[in-house]
Amino acid sequence: MSDTNGRSIGGQKSNLRIFRRLLSAVLFCSLLLLVGSGAAPRLQAQGQSGLVLAFYYAWFSPGSFGPGKTPYQPPAPYFSTDAGTMQRHVGEAQSAGINGFVQSWYGPQTENNQTETNFQMLLNIAGGSGFKAAVDFETGSPFYANNADRTSALQTLLATHVNHPAYLRVDGKPVIFFWANWLISPGEWDAIRSAVDPNRNTIWIAEGSNTAYLSAFDGLHLYNTAWSADPAGTAATWAANTRAAAGTYGRFKYWVATAMPGWNDSLLGRGDRSFVRDRAGGAYYQSSFGGAAASAPDMLIITSYNEWPEGSNIEPSVEFGRTYLDLTAQLSAAFKSGSIAVPPPPPPPVPAPTEEVPPEENSSPDSGAVAEPQPVQSTVESPIMTPQPSSTATATTAPTETPTSTATSTPVVSPTAQPEGQIIYSVQAGDTLSLIADRFDLPLADLYSYNNITAESIIQVGQQLLIGYSRLPDGSVPLQGFPQAKVRPDGTIVHTVNPGDTFLDLAVTYDLTLEEFYEVSGLEENSVMQIDQEVVVGFRPQPEDIGGSTNLPAEFASPTSTASATVTPAPTSTPEPATPTSLQKLVEEPAAEPLSTDPAPPPGSAGSQLPLALGIIGFVALAGALLLYLRR
């Protein structure tokens, strides 16, 4: 009995010792967790998104194009307000491997500001196809009189558009690009950022080569690199400069590399600041794209999808057809797979009066620097000067994979734009009607109708074919997809009657009921149409002609370089966002969660560790009480 009791008592003591040891180990581990909770967290991976973006402009009307206005011509002039045109643009971009558009934005005002209403439409169209859209914030917008206006516009942007499901996000944050950020000082931007987004819940990408702006911004891009004869070297240099700024400011900095097919702003009246970078049959684009990819960018952006006045467009044109869109598809695929080649720099254009080394920003005329064509964006009279890369800069290492060379594009024979507006193409050896139509993105039916031919017609080398119009003699422009229709300058759409046309035919063609046709045309049921009669079949809304940044206000004639500018406080109220029209609500999107203005504390901050610390302290107290009870 006592023996058994002794063993029982001894066993209980042994179990108690084991329990105490286990409890001590738990307490020790808890203390380690408590001490470790204040340590700096591991940095999460950032950047390296693999995204291919393109700058996009939504302020065009048919009068924006034509000889003397744009160096190249679209197959058919268009309105940026046209939903069908924007859907085509998004579809073309996606087919070329582009993930999203970055559209210039003048602010949230809807009156006389189609950049706002068209951006609403772009988001809705993008949302229906998995495409993305972001704002390129125009610092010099005519709607901004001061920094309070800029602050208010950005606050509205963060309360509205960035919460749309189609708005571009990287690392979980909405991305905002900025143009002409150098119009105000870094100090002023610090104040604006503190008022708008103090917790940096969005990613702000500045433009230009001045890394001082990275105190307020999260990354850098160069809009125009076409002045450089070595685009790969330029990208490597500024990638290194941007990465180095992360150490200066203690935060990750995004590098957005630029690819360009060429440049020609010779029609914009910029005087000796204009220059031309010849496309060299696609060689410059390959060199630029490959160099941008080799700089290990966090995003790659193309300048541009449709900046026609500056001749940097990859949108299909009369002169090049789909060459640059197809080349973009090849280059984007190679970039995303990590197999893109870095071609050597193309030979300089001849003549090349613009290859001198540009001066540093804010250099004076007598400083000994030679002026370089200054990088400008989106028809802007830009005062920025982007330096040529220094040979001593540390370049980012190119990928180690063996690159696969991309095919060299074959130059397309350029059609001739006639003074009266017809666009004439001279048939080349090997051409067929279907090849010509495909090359110039022209429906075969339109090609047949324009030239009064059929699918069985035989064409000869040297034969002149009408492939479109830049404008018609009466000032109207063709309606794309409708060979017998045109749009008058006031937006009226008229159909030229053909033999055999009936009221029902026209109503069906232009998606009208017979009653709607009678109302819009002014005809009656018993009216008789004559061959070549022009019948009104619709109206196209006229966009407000706000142009591009050529309307830069006079007070922004040169950038503000001083850092001592007065800080402007944030406005006390945010303007109500505009409601999209029914046309712009093309895609019904679920309401997105608003961007929090009071986010959870970042990992590693005192706020984020408080719940963990309290939990550990409570656990330690409970364990201590249990141990005390057992000892008793």
C-alpha cells in the first residue's frame, strides 16, 4: 500500500517537473517572440511587374489629323469620344501584348474637358476585357490655377477612378503617372503628397531626370528618349540612378523604362527644339524596346500608342500599316518571356543636327553646354532637358539568358496623300487586294467600293488604288466602315445614295428604325431619293477642342527649379465626381472598395505589433498564474 502510494507520489512529482520544464520552454519562446516583434520586418518583393503599358491620348477629332498637322495619318480620322474607336484601340493594344493605357488627364472637371469623360469611358471599356487604365496627371492643366487645385484634383482621383476594378495597380496599389511635375518644386510636391496621400497608398511616378523629385514620388520615367542614339545606354543609366535614390530616401523606387518607335515633332512649331528620330524600318524601336527591357524595369511603357502630332504612334497608319503594332506584339512577348534581344544602336539619322550632348537641367546658355532637343510629351511645349547618359554611371546588369533575336520589320511602301484628301497607294510586286486591305487595316468591302472593283478584279504593278481619305473636298471626313457615308464638320453623318438604295436599306445599315430614319433624315414615306443625293442618317457629338498640352498656360513657360516655394494647404472640400453618361457605362462594374485614407499600419510599425504584444503579455501572465497555482 505505502509502496504503491510512494510510487504514485513520486510519479506525480515527476510529471510536475516535466510540466514545469515545458511551461518554462513556452515562456522562453514567448519572450523571444515579444522581443522579436519589434524587429524590422522582411521586405516584401516589389516591382518587376512585367507589365507593358502605352501612353494614350483621348482628345482627338477628325480635324486633328491631316497634312501639315501630323507627320503620319491614320487610315481614317476619328473622334476620341467614339466608343467604337476606343474599343478598337483597346483591342489592338491587347493583341500587341500591351496590358494597359496611361491616359493624359486634365482633372475631374467635365465641362470642356473630354480627358475626364473619355477616361471614364476608357475604364469601363477596359473593365470588360481585362485591360487596365491609369492617369497621366497633367500638372500644367488649364483647370489648375494653383497647388490647391492640383491637390483637390488628386483627392478626387483617389476618391473615384482609382477604385475602379480596371484601374492599374502594381504591388496592390493604384499607379499614377505625372507629366510636367517639374513645373513646381520638389518641396511643393512634398506638401501636396502629405495632403493627398500621406501614407503612400498609391504609387506616384514622376517624369524627367531630376531625382530630387523622388522625395515626394515613388518612381521615375523618361517620356521621350528618342534624342538618344543609344537608347539601351540611356535606360541603363537612369535605371541605376533611380535605384540609387532608394538608398537616399529610404524607400523602394520604381523604374519605368521607355520604348519608342521614333519621333517627329517638326510640324508643331517648336523651332530649334524640334527634331526627328527616323524609325529606320523598325530598327530604332527594336533597339529602344530591347534596351528598356535590359534595364530590368518594374514597368515598361511605350511612347506612344497614338501621339500622332509628335510622330511617336504605334497605332496603325497609312504610312506603316500595322507594322509597329505587329512588332510590338513580338517585342512584348519576348520581354515577358525574358528572351528579348538587345540590338546594337541603329546608325544616326542623316542629317543629324540634334545629336549633341544636352545640358544639365537649369543650365544657362553661357554654361558651355550644347542644347539638345528637349524631351517633350503629348504636344507639350516642354521646358525639360533630359541629360544624355554619363559613361561613368553604373548600369543595371542585362539578363543572363541567351536572347532570341526578333525579326526585322520590312518597311511598307508609303501611300501618297493628295491635296484634295484622297490617299493613293501604288501597287507593288506581290500585292493582292486582301494583302493591301490587311496592311492598311482597311475592310475589303471598302477597298472594292473606293475603286469600283470586285474580288475577281486583277490589279497590276504600278496601278493606283484609293485606300482612304484624310479629308473630303467639302471638309467632311469618311465614316470608317461605311464607304458611302461621311461626317460633316458639324458632326452630321450623311449617306450618299447609290442605285438600288431604299429607306429600309439605309435604316438597317445605320441601325435605325424606319421611324427614326424618317425623323433624322427629314424624309417622308412617299419621298423619292436620287442617286448621289446626300441623306442625313445620324449625328456624331462634337468633342470640345481642348487640344493637348500645347495650351500650356503662359505662367508655365519654364519649370520652377527653386525648392523654396510656398506650401499650399489642402482644400477643405473635395469636388463631387462626375457621373458617367449612359454611353460611358458600357460595362457594369461592381462597386469597388474605396481607397482607404486611414490604412492599417505598415508591417513593422508600432501599431501593427500592438495586438501581438498584448496577446503575448496576456499569455505570459496566464502561464505565470498557472505555475504559481501548481507550486502551491
